[in-house]
Amino acid sequence: MTIPLEDRAGHLPVPWKARLAAAAFYFGLAPLLRPFRFRRDNPFVQQHANQALATILVLLIVFLGGCIYWLGLSYLLVYQRDLYERLPLLGDSSAPVRDVLLFAPLLLVWFLTWLSGLLRALFGSQRTLPIIGHLARRRLLLRLAFAGNTFVLAAAALTTALALHASSLTRDDDEPAAVYLLYDDMGAVPRWVMNLAFYRVSLAAQSRWGSGNVVVGTLDEHHLRLALRHGRFVCLACHGLDGEITTAAGLRIMPPPRAEAGATPVRGLYVASLDAEHRWRPWMLLEAGPQLHLVYNSACDGGSKADEWQQALAPAEVRTFDRLSAVLEHLLWLWSEGPTRVRAMES
């Protein structure tokens, strides 16, 4: 019979099966692993299972705090602009960095703690994590953590299913469509997130005009030209400045100047972009098609040129904001009023 060698502390080494089982709890798999007996029969696995649940509970608390913080910022952004703009920045950082600045250090500390627990599980260490180990000994907190873990796992599964279905309803090609969502991805926003945000509008568009009538793509000159030429409902998820749309990729979009009395208005939008040497190309007019019915422009302060936007795309309705606008209000509009507007459009 082979006798396993002891480690330096005099403990028998933990089998790899137990290490992998303990590590699995750190990935939020507690609701799936609960029926198996190894958690109750193995003190090492039990310890890490409790620590993992406590770690996930801390993340849920941070996430809940982040949601409250985001709602507060959204309120300030819309109703207390002066106060919002006085919030401190990190050097020359822009507003998105300011909006997450408070929680970035907390998330970093949490991630390092989570990684430490995971590595201790994989290396067979039974040393408890600071603070987390104390929380892991509270039965009430563990029950709360398990409930939260179950909710997050179910929410992740539901979000994945909805995102896959939402993505199946949209496309990104040059074929004409009735509905367009063009967004400034800022180099980081994945397309499936925008598909999910546009989900209910996509369902309404499919019911109204059939499948294949929704395009979700980045806000660039090519997609905007197609949207204005073919689209009935065009949503521009973007940022703005002084009545214009600006993108992280170096695109400027503006309506033509308001026509004088008696003059024929120019129908369409002007676009300018940066060349390879970061010089602005001349303004180019993108004409709007006759079928255009509704344009939703989420750009902050786009409403400072509301009359110009309306005249440039008339008779289509153009929705703009003469203030800072929040992501949350655009999401609520897309999931509530947007589908209704699509279903009410003429064939």
C-alpha cells in the first residue's frame, strides 16, 4: 500500500478531484453542485464552498451598490446637470470614466480576493480568506448568498437565451431594412448587448414587416447612408455636442443649417470623418429617403438644434434631447414606447 507524502504543514495533500470541485464553487456553480455529496463529505470542499458563496455575496452587494450609484448619476445627469458636471474626473478622463470611477477600485479588490480563493482551492490550501472567512461562518449570510447565487445563475441563463434570440432577429449587411439601430461602440460595446437592448423593437418589426427587417450596426458613414435611404425607423445610439453627433471613431453628423424663408430645405444629414492622417474630410450630404418615418437621436444636447434636425428629415418625426440624456431612459423607451411606434407605422 502506498502512503501519500505529507506537505510541510503535516497535512495530507488534497486530491485533485476535491480541488476542482472546490474551485467550481468560485464560478457560481453552487446551485448546480448542491445535490452532490462531496460538499458535505469533504471538509476542504465544504470550506471553499462557503468561502465562494461569501465571495459571491460581496460581489452582489457591490453590484447592488453600483446600480444605486448609476441610478443616482442618471438622476443628476438629467435633472441636476450642473452638479453632475462638477463631479471630479480622473485627470483628463471623460464622463464614462467618471461614472464608474468609484466602483473600479472595489471591483479590483473583489477580483483579487476571488482569484486568491480560487488559487487556494486549486493548490489545496485550507487557509481562510481575510473577512471572507468570517462571513463564511454565518449561516444566515450563506443562505442569502446561495439565494443570490441561484438568482444570478438563472438571470445569466435567461440573458444568454434572450441575447441569442435577439441576435437571430438582426443582421449587419447592405441589404435594405425597415428598422435600423446604429450605435457608437466606443471600441468596447459588443454587438449582442445592442441586439438585446433592441429586442422588443426587433420583435415588433418582425411582426410588422417579416423577418430580416432589422439591422444593428456601428454608427459610421456607410451604415448611416443605408439607414437614411431605406429605413422607416432609425435609432441612433450615440453621444453629442452642441447639437451634433460625435463618435469615438472620429465621425461628426449634423443637420444642414435651417433654410431661410422661401428657400427649399436640404433634406438629409451632413457627415464628416477623419482621414488616415487625422484630418477632417469635407462635409458630405447623405440624403434621406421618402419612407423615413421616425428618427430617435439619443445624443446629449442634440435638441439644441432640434429645428434643424426636424427640417432636415421632414416629414419624418425626429426625437432629440436638449439636455444630457441617460442610457436608462433610452432603454426604457426602446422596451416600452419603441415597439408601439413600430407597430403603428404604415406599410
